[in-house]
Amino acid sequence: MIAMKKTILMLTATFCLMGSFVSCDNYETYADKKEKERDAISDFINQRKIKTIEESDFIKNGYVTDTTKREFAYMNNTGVYMQIVRKGVGDALRNGESATLKVRFYEANLLDTTMVLTNYSDPYDPDLMTISRTGKTYTASFTEGLMYSAYGASVPPGWLVPFSYLGLDGPNATEDISKVRLIVPHSQGHSVASGNVYPYFYEITFQR
């Protein structure tokens, strides 16, 4: 009986040890997730033949990204890749100014490149976003729409990166409305992105 009990205890310990190895193998560290994110962004850039340029070249080029060359500027302080498709017309938001913007967007998770949200299909129901500028700092909140319903009022920090370069005074004509494409790492994303280390791609238009 004693020998049998010892055998059972040894087997139990072995199974527990095996279980701990399995759980360790399945556990992803933050570093693992960041590596996955980097790989997903790199794959997206390579598969779509995107040409990345440095922020310094973007500035030298007059804050322009050449869409015919599929250029995206890598913004050093945020890690966001940005393509300005249309600057819009008029001035950027002025210091001390606030505005309410109609927003249309397409959102895809880059870990599997699946579409998550879009409101492009509904011409009468854009998202609404308030934005303010103080010095060089922009703050914004969603007030209604899909982004508000899915993620709450907070606007992803990555969405605010283009505003220094966009004109927001255009009329309703589509060709005059500001339009950008962004690759947003988790650190500049919404709560789901930051909580799960997910990178996202966006195509967004902004209109007063």
C-alpha cells in the first residue's frame, strides 16, 4: 500500500509538472505580443508594397506623402505610420480652437487583417468627434457613432497625429475633405488595442 501511494504521488507530481510546462508554453509575455505586433505591421507593409519614409523626409517634402508611391511617413514620437491622401482645404485647427467633426472610417486588425468596424456604407450616419487644440496638443472625444459604441468616448491617440497637417475648412465636396491612412501600434490605439497589444490599420475622413 505504501509503495502504491508513493507511485500515485509520483504520477500526480509528474502530471502537475507536465501541466505547468504546457501552461508556460501557452503563456505569451508582453515581449512576445510586441514581437507579434511588429511582425504583423511589417507583413502588412511588405504585402501592400508600402514605401516608408522618415518623418524628416516628410517635413522636407512639405508634409506630403506620395500616394502613387504608396508612401507612409513614420512618425518618430508615436510609432504611427501616416499617409495623407488629401490634406483638405483651409487651415489646420488653430490654437485655442475647437470643432465638431463628422468622421468616416475603416478599421482593420493587422494581426489577421480582418475588418473590425466601418461606417463608410452609411452616408447619413457618420461618427461625431469633438476636437480642441491647445498649443501643439490636441484632445478629442467621440460623442456618438460606432467608435463611441465600441470603445467609448476616448479617441485613440494615433488618430490625432495627422491634425497638424490637415485643413478642416473644406465644403461638402468629397474631393475637398481631409483623408488619411494610418497604421497605429497598440500604444497609440484604443482600449482594446492597448489591452491586447493589437495593431490596427485605419482609413479616415474628417469633415467639419
